[in-house]
Amino acid sequence: MVQYSKPKKYYLYIFLLTSFLPSLLIAQYTDVINSNRPGNSVSAYAVGSNVAQVETGLFYEQQDHSLLNTNSDIIGTDISLRYGLFFERLELTYDGTFQTQNTQFETSVLNEKITNFKRNRLGLKFLVFDPFKNPERNKPNLFSWKANHKFRLKNLLPAVSIYAGANFVVGDNPYYPTDGTISPRAMLVTQSKMTPRMVMITNVSYDLIGTEFPEIGYVISISHAFRNPKWSAFVEHQGIQSDRYADLLLRSGIAYLFNDRLQVDINFGASFKSTPSRIFMNLGGSYRFDFHKDKLVPIEDQDADENGGEIKKNSMKKKDKKGNGAEDIDLEPTKKQLKKLKKEEKKKAKNTGAIDF
């Protein structure tokens, strides 16, 4: 079996990531774009205060309904606008999907064309619990690469966010003919960093609340970063349950980070059922507008524990052999040490043949 050596520069990337990621997660704000794409899951973390982000893509989908005997071609665009409000844990989000659906009935020559918003909602996301609030929790082991990259049970403890928002139906929307203009939406979001390269996200939502067809859904997504940190891949499972529509979906895709502000991606997916069967693909990207400015905190207002802890009194003293009390560190050599140094100097002079006058 052929073994490939790992490039040394990627060890540096991984070390820097494991060293600084906990502190970055505490502050929420990062220098690198944090996108929800290419999947449909929502991250538990916000983009950071005064950071605006655009995540958009073009998609094509084919649907075949075995009971209705229809074939549909769908093309459209989806867009997500995210903005960090007031403080690091809060995020304002708009999600929209605008599409055109052409449906052919196999039993007739009739065609049906629908163009409207399939998704049009606004909401707020708030980070309730962050397991990385204490940097000691995931402090890297500087002596073991394997210890830093193996799975640990405590990594399953997730960050938790809650989402509250509303769906908006404008005009006569054929996708939601019986729904009101506004319907609430709620969601619970969790995010676990299973390893430095692997993240698991779960979303559980209750949508279209108060309408004739409320919807319960979930998303489970696992993302993995490659040795080249600019590349990542994901696999995602989504479940939807409603009297109007129910399905199980599977997606997978890759993303490439061009720079700190720009990411592009592509993903494919399909359904597990035939009423209708669905095959789709999506190509898009994310861009970040960074207006964030760090707040300066006077040193007298800073918490001492944030800078390595306060300096204790008599911290430069050492304990005796029994551990009782303390004595000052003597910077001058003792008589015993001076005697030993003189002996060593005489020995060196004798070996070199030097004469001491």
C-alpha cells in the first residue's frame, strides 16, 4: 500500500485553525465568510455585528408525479440576506425563492405555467448557548496531532440557537392558495464541531403556523473540510411532513473558498418518493460585506481572566521541599555554588595548561 506524505504547510493551517477557532467562535465575528450554503441547513452562529452577507444561486429541478401523470420543469433563483444586528449573537435573515414551473399533463395536451415566490420569509436568529464560551474546553494538545483530530464525545455538545420569523404571501400565490398573508415560523438550530474538520448541524422547524396546512420539518447536515482548507464537502438529509406535501430529500455538494469574502458552490439532490419524484441541482455563491469594528475596552474595565488571569501576590516566590510556606528566589549564587564554580574553573585551566598567576 502506497503512503502519501502530508504537506507541511497544511499542518500549519490545521494548527492555526485548532489554536484560534475556539476564541473566534466566542466572539462570533470571524475574518472569513461563514455561509449556510451549499446546503439548506442554517448555522447556529451569526455572521457577526455589522456584517452583511448575500447567499444566492440558480437551480433547475425536474418533477414527475406518478399519480397525477405530470412532468414538471422548474427553474428559479434563491437568495438569502443575512445581517448581524446590535451584538454578536443576533442575526436578521431574509430567505426567498422565486421560480417558474412548467407542467405537462401526460393524458392531455394541456400545459400549466406558474411563476411566483415558493419561499418568502423574514426572521431573527439568536444564539442561546455557545459551548466554546470557555476556551479551555477545546484547548489544543500541542504535543499530539492525533489527539487534536480524533473524535471526542464532548464535541457532541452543540451550540444552540432559536429562530423566529414569518412567511409572507403577496397577492394570489398559486403555491399557497389558502394561506393568509402572514404565517409564523419557528426553528431550533444546533451545531456540533465533531472534529476540527467536521461539523454537524441540525434544524427542527414548525412552519406555516396557523394555516390550513402547517408543516413540520428537519434537516441534518454534515460538512467536512479537506486538507486544502479552501475545499469542503457536505451531505444532507431533509424531512418534510404536511398534509399538503411530505417528502424525504438527500443532497450533497462541494464548496470552494476563493478568498475571505467569496465562496462558490454546487450541489445535487433527489427525493425518495414518486409523488412526486424530484431531481435537482443548484449552482451559486456567497459574498460578505464587512463593516465590523472591534469595540475598544479600557484596560481597567477588562476582566483579568481574559488575559491569562490576574497576577497573584508573591507569585515570584517558591515553596520549600515540603510545600509549606514560601521563600524568596535568591538571584545571587550560594557559597556552595561559588565553591563548585571555582573547582570547575581550576579543572579547565589545568586541562588547557593555563597558569594562574
